[in-house]
Amino acid sequence: MDFKKLLTRTLSGLVYCMIIVGCILCGQYGVLALGALLVTLACVEFSKISHDLSGKTLPTLILDIAGCLTLCTGFLGYTLVVWTAIMLARFILELYIESEHPLKNLAHSMLSQIYIGLPIGIMTCIAWILHPMIILALFFFLWISDTGAFLVGSMIGRHKLFERISPKKTWEGFLGGLLFTLGAAALFSACCNDFFGMNVLRAGMGVWLGLGAVVSVFGTWGDLVESMIKRSLGIKDSGNIIPGHGGILDRIDSLLLALPAVAVYLSIIIYLAI
């Protein structure tokens, strides 16, 4: 990679991180705005990469985005009713689309709701029900895990983690990312428990280490799932919205599986604490 490409990748990555951190620091409404931005961009991107299979039209894309945006307000009581109405409209709309593959059309719409809308909706729920700064900790864990995996994998990676889906990933890289994340979790527990809002859970070192492990493991699976989707579509990147990094789905792929897993983990922690 030449210096110009490296500089472009670094600057665009820095801007991306600053937007995320800035939104989260604005509190609950900032997380909601971040969620709305991510699902909108991700839905448009998913529509583009799956267009040849799904035959999407503008009305179906609008309904898909509307459904995902509605899921982002999952902390409100009427969300399920509104989302159900949108899904009814989506099924009915398919009757009036001249397509030879209506089942694939609907399958792609449902996938955008489950794969994109639901996890980001969980993110906003965590921010509103628990604390928005927990989301910042999750992003830090994902970035630290990716960095650790890259550094360790580049230096000593030998054994392939999942060669069929992602030939470059190694077990050494995965374990390096996990150890980096656990180290960050220990540091956050010791120094930043209140800052990250984990005091609402009365979280100790064990809870933090568990959270770091969940994020690292499911974040890796999330990366692999998106690689599987791209491989099935015969593409390298989901888009080019972030210069040097690819599309928005390429950036949030780990997040999309980590968030549901974190929700389950935190639910267990809360249940055991009652």
C-alpha cells in the first residue's frame, strides 16, 4: 500500500471514528441519530449489492429503510405495531411488482430488517434503557479486537481460522484480538467503570471481561458472516462510501452480530443480579 492510499485510509477512518464517538457523546439522542444514519446507509448499500437478485425498486427500498428506522425506536411502546404495518405493506407491494423472483425480493427485504435493522435497534435500546456510553465501550472493543487481530495475525498468523470464507484470518490473529480486548476490558473495569455507564449494572471485573469476550468472539463471527454474503454475491467490498475502507457494511459487520449477543449477555447479567 503506497503512502497516498495509507493516508486516505487513515484520514477517512479517523473521520468515521470521530462521527461515531461524537454521536455517542451527545447521549441517547446522539445514539439514535447514529443508528438512523447507519441503517439508512446500510440499507441503501445492501439494496445495491443485492439488486441483481432482488429486483428492488425505490418503493421497496423506502419501506425497507422505514422498517429499519422503526426498529431503531424499539425503546418506544408503539414500535412493534408500526413495524408490523410496514411489513404488511411490503408484502402487499410485492404483488404489484413485475418480477420473476418475488420470494427472493421478500427474502432480501426481511434480511435487511433482521441483519441490519434489528441489531441497530438493539443498540439504541441499550443506550436508552441502560446507558449510551456502554455503546462507546462496545465500539472500542470492536476496534481494539480488529487491531489486535491484524497485528498478531500479520506477525505470527499461520493457522487458518475459516479459509473457505476468509482466507486471511488466522487463529493466532483471532486469539490476539481476544487478548487485546480482554486487556482493554480489565483496564476499563479498573479506571473507567463509571464513565462507560457500567455502574448501572454494578459491573465488576468479571462482567467486563465477559463483555469483552462476547464482543470479540461474536464480532469475529459478524465479520465472517458479511464475508460469506459478499462471497455469495461475488463482490469484494459492499461499497465505497469510506475511502480505503469500503462500504458501511464492511465497517459495521462485526457490530451487527456483536450487538444481539451483547443484549443476551447483559440480560443474563441483569437477571442474575435481581
